[in-house]
Amino acid sequence: MYKLIDDYIDKLMTSKPDMPLWNIESIKQGKMPVWNYIDGCMTTSLIELYKTTKDEKYINFVKNFVDYYVFEDGTIRGYEPEKYSTDDMSESRILFDLYDMTKEEKYKKAIELTYSQIKTHPRTKEGNFWHKKIYPNQIWLDGLYMAQPFYTRYQTSTTRDYYDIVRQFKNVYNIMFDKKAKLYYHGYDSSKQMFWADKNTGLSKNFWLRSIGWYTVGLVDVLDFMDIQMYDEYNTLKQILKETIDGILLYQDKESKMFYQVPNFPGREGNYLETSGSAMISYAILKAVRLELLPERYRKIGVDIFNGICNKYLKEVNGDLNLGGICLVAGLGPDNNRRRDGSYEYYISEPVVENDAKGVGPLIMAYTEMIKLD
């Protein structure tokens, strides 16, 4: 199986920076090349693969890819801090690695440019970043992955003050975690005005697998990037991580070991086993065990999820490999897009695609953890 995955990654690395094979949204919509979280999923995973295998082809590809976007003065193609999108910060986490490896000043300048967004990013009344300027007063689970790993790496490289980061995770746990279902709602509107939000709680209607996956990966990566000797709330996040993992595992499919697009309705018409969220959970579990954030007994669970995804959705036809079962995109609103209402029917209506980095990247991240087991 590993040879298949290596070949599949090589295929995707024939991509050009301005139109990567794994960015299906850009391909479908003909978007101009911009700094974005989808490419961030792929470049992050390839850097981790380089660190794990020491194969130079991975880091050479990433550097060539990123250098199309990051200019000598530290500006970034298609990145506008004043849009205040947590998504747009996500890819900048890789700049720390590139700077450490090359000492090229443009990466350091690009880090500072991204951090300038954090300093002025609008927040909910609870103190969390708005998901985007176009989504005012809203916390989406996705946003914790998008912003906090970069924010944590920056703090570790400077003041090592993690109070704000931990508070944002704690707010999400206290507001968005359903203690009965043991799952997190996808979104929260602190103004309680959005059409998709409950007028009493501000919460969206349903649980969406990939948003839970994003949040879980955000937790484990933040814990990894923290300097634990400097911070006494490390254990707070560690406890939240375990409760989050234990919650989603209640909904694991017994046969495939994967999870459903809407995890708490496994038998409902239209629901399907979804690759990206399942891969994120596999990666989070495997990494958490390696970092001793979870007990050893969880390791087999992470391995089984990884193997389940590969067995179900990584297919070879006439020598061509493709990874299927990936939800292309899902979101909440804005007001002019009432279809994105957080209903069950909405989540199963979004396109299911092959080879999108939102699924591929997390699978490669899980793969790096599988390699470390050998």
C-alpha cells in the first residue's frame, strides 16, 4: 500500500504553482492563484513528509511552489490581510519551516505580514476571531485549525504567551460542544442573528465531520507547537483533545472504521463515509499517541482509520491513482447564500470529488505518522 501512496504523491507533485492538481475549487471555478488553505494542506503535508523521509524532492517541490507566491519584500500573491479571513492565514504556518531551513528573509517578512492580521483581526464578544470579515461575529470550527497553529508557532518563536490561543479553544469547547452527543456544532453566531443560527443558542443545526476534523487537528498541532515548559494550561488542551477524540469515536463505522459526512446520522439516506474528516481524525490520533497526549491503546484506532480510507477510496485504474470520497466544500451562509443553512440536506448536497487537498493533505499527514511507526 505504501508504494501506491508514494506513487500517488508523485503524481500530484507534477502540479504547477498557479493551477495545482489538488485544488479542485480553483480548477472548477477558474480562480486566480492566491495564498490559500487548500494549497496549505498539501504543502504542510509535504514538508512533514520531507521531515519524516529526508527525501529532498518533497522540500524542493514545496520551496519552488511557495516561491511563486512569496516575493522578496515579504508580500504574498493573493493574500490581503484586511479581508480578515482565518482561512488565508493557514498556509503561512509553513513559512516558519522554510525560514528555519533557508534563512531567507522574505519568509520572515511574510510571517510578520501574516501576524499583522492577527493583531487587528475582529473578534466575537467572547474573544474569538471572526471566521472571516464576511462572516461577522461567527466562530466556525474550521477557523481554529486555520489560525491557531500559525499563531502558536509565532508565539513560540517570540513571547511564548499562549493565553489567547488557549482561551479561544476553551470558548469553543464551552459554547459549541454538545455534552450529550459528544460532538461539536459546525458554527456559532454570537449575535444570534444569522438565518442558520438557533435564536437562543446561536449554534448551527448540525455536526459536520470535516469541521470536527479541522478542530481536532488544530488542537493536536497547537499542542505540538507549544513550549510546554513555559505554559501550565497545556493539560487543559490535552484534556479537551481527549474528550473530542472520544466523542467522535462513538460514531465510528464498525466495518470501514471511517466516519460519515454527518457523523450522528450514519444510516440516513444520502449520508456517506467521508475521506477528509476521517483522515484528519486518523492523523490527530496517531500524532497524539506519538506525543503521549493519548494512551497507547489509541494507536490501533488511528491505524485502522487510515487503512480503512485507503481500502475504500484510494483506487488504481490502469495505473492511475485517485483518492475519492472527499466533500468539496461546506459552509454556513452568508445571507445571500441561503442554501448553506446547516441542514442535513445541505451537507449531503455538496459535491463529492477526487484528489482535493482537503482530503489528500490530511491523508499524507496520517501517512507520515504511519511511517514513524515502522
